[in-house]
Amino acid sequence: MVSMEAKMTEVPELDGAETEGNVGKSLAWIAVAGLATVFTAGAIVGVIAAATESGGSLSGIDIAIVAGMVAIIGALIYTQWNLARRIRIGGGPLTIRERLNRNIMVGCGLLGAVIGATLVATDGAMPSDPQTIFSDSPLPLALAVLLAVFWGVIMPVIAWFWHTRAIDEQEANAYRDGGYYAAYAYLMGAPTWWFLWRGGLASEPNGTLIFCLFAIIWTAVWYWKKYR
Amino acid sequence: MKNRLRVLRAERQWSQAELGERLDVSRQAVNAIETGKYDPSLPLAFKIARLFDMRIEEIFNDGFDGGKND
């Protein structure tokens, strides 16, 4: 039986595309595993909150469920780490530009996690519906100002730095194409929804959902153009 | 557009990362150019040509035969 230590240090076997330097598949799986990690963490919070809601404590079954989910998170984090190794190995070591690119991505991911955790932690601070990242319920003033400054002031600086220093022309091209597809989807999709709503055929257009679809289309096309 | 980038890189025994470092692009960009999925900009094409001390048309081939088949 191969020991865990040996497994951790042995070089992963790369497939054809990875050997040629195409790391898109590994990156996609890291994103999927990352999302699964976030959702599993959210489920743990949910189980604990439900059990302790009325001043009670965790039952044996609750503890078993939480332990199982912690194990799942551990497996997901190990998977992400292993996939990151494949990315590092495929096509040789990261270039300086790629390292900067990765560091900014990781930094933004951590900032996003902090924002998400803050929103969850302040849940119930205001007398309203339960808050979620995309809910319209009121936020404490200080948090609202902090998030607005982050999104409206800090993010543009990061984006400027990102586009001028961290990405190369192939990725810039992929971003540009993604922007075209997303812009056309928005220009055609949003009014279509609006007309259908006015005709009584659809629910009222939802700005948050439109924003999310715009971002998803942009990201999907960027990924396709960069890693196809 | 077809190109000889992979062959030229292999002749010099450079990894995609080494070539990417010399061209100031990512490994992914080198891979995309080598596999013909991305055509480099004119400045990058010149940079590649200078790096290998060749003319652009000796590295890249757009399939135009000079109108010989017209």
C-alpha cells in the first residue's frame, strides 16, 4: 500500500493536453472543487445553526454529519492542491507573469471569502429576511460602505493592474471576446425579458440575476478562448 | 495559421515556460500559438521572429501560395 507521504511527493502523471501545457481542465476542476468547498462549509454552518437555534446543542447525528462534511472539505482541499501541482508541472514552471496572475487570483479569492464570511457573520444584525450574498435585505451601514468602497474603488485598481501587468495578449484577447459575448447577451437578453414582463409573460426582470448571467457568460467565453 | 514554433522550441530544448519567459507571455499563450488556436499580434510575431533570428514568414504560414493556383 502506498503511504500518504509517498503519494504526496510523487509527480502526478499528466495527460496529453497537460503535457503540452494546456492546464484548462485542471483549472476548471479547481473552480468546481472550490465551489463545492464553499457550499459544504455553508452546509456545516446551516447544520450547526439549525441545531443550536433554540438554545439546544448538537446531537450525535449532527456531530456525525458535521464530521462527514469536514472530511469532504478535507478531500476537496487535497484535490485542489493536487490539481494545482498538475498546473505547475504542465508546460514547465510558471513564468513571472503567470505567478503574478496566480497571486492576484488567489488574493481576490481570499478577499471574496472574507466578504462572504462577513456577510454570513452579520446575518441577523438587521431586522430583515435572512441575508445572503445576493439578497436585497438591508446591511449594517459600515459594512455597506466598506463593500461599496471595495467594489467601486479597490476593484478598479486591481482590474487595472491585472490588465496591464498580469495577463498577456492571448488572455487579453480571450477577455475581449468574453466581453463581446456578454455585452451582446445583455443588450439583447435584458430588453427581451423586459418586453416579456410588460406583456405579462415573465416575472419582473431581476438586476442581480442579470448581473450574474453577464459575469457567467463573460467568464465562460474567457475560459473557452483561453483554454480550448 | 500554421507555424513552426514547437519545432523551433524543441530544437533549442526550451520548455514552454522558458519560451514564454523570453517572450513575456504565459505558457498557455505559447501552447495556444503552437497548436494554432491563437494567432499572435504583429508585435509578438516580430518578437518571436527576432528571438529565433528568422523572418516572420519562415515561422508562420497563412496558407497563401502566392496565387499560383488561381
